[in-house]
Amino acid sequence: AKLRRMRDEEEQRILTERKASVFCDMAVVKLRLCDENKAVELLISSELTYYNKRAVRMRYLVNGSGELGDNEKAELDEIKRIKLEEVRRSPAYAEISSLFEKDSIKILKESRNILSRWKNNYRKM
């Protein structure tokens, strides 16, 4: 009976840990859809379900909150800085930046074209 209870507790822990991981995965999807608020809610749900470092680190990267040590924050800040530099060198970033240098009518017209192209590429995935 004691062995069975221990096994049941271990299975419950594994399921809870998996549930927390699923919340993190769902947060990633929300971030890809540019819904940071919902992503943060999912990350908090993950942390409350089963404390995991992945959710804490992700939440720090999204909005700067979370209980991390100074060294870990510095490491994540550096990773974020490097990734932002990579993004700024990308053709898509240059395309969007040049868009905002135009007048408002051209901005609306070209932004529709860019969004349509992105949607088509997304649908092809």
C-alpha cells in the first residue's frame, strides 16, 4: 500500500510537471502570435502549477519580472540584446523601418501588402 501510494504520488508529480510544461509551450505560441499579456498569464499558470525555471526565465525575457539572481538576469539580458541585434539586421526589420519613413497613406498601403505576404507565408507553414 505504501509503495503504491508513493508510485501514485510520483505519477501525479510527473503529470503536474508536464502540465506546467504545456503552459510554457502555450505561452510560446501566444508570443509568436504577439499576445504578450496572455503569454505572461500562461507562464504564471505554469509557475503556479509546478515551479519550473523555464517559465521564470521566459517571463523575465517577456516583461522583466520573475525571481532570478543577478547573474542569471545579466545572462538573459545579454542573450536578449544579441537576439535584438540579429533582428535589427534582418531584411524584415529593414522593410518595416523603411515603411515608417514614408507618409501615412503609403504606410497603410504598404503595411497591408506586408501583412498579406506574412499571412500567406504563415498559411503555407
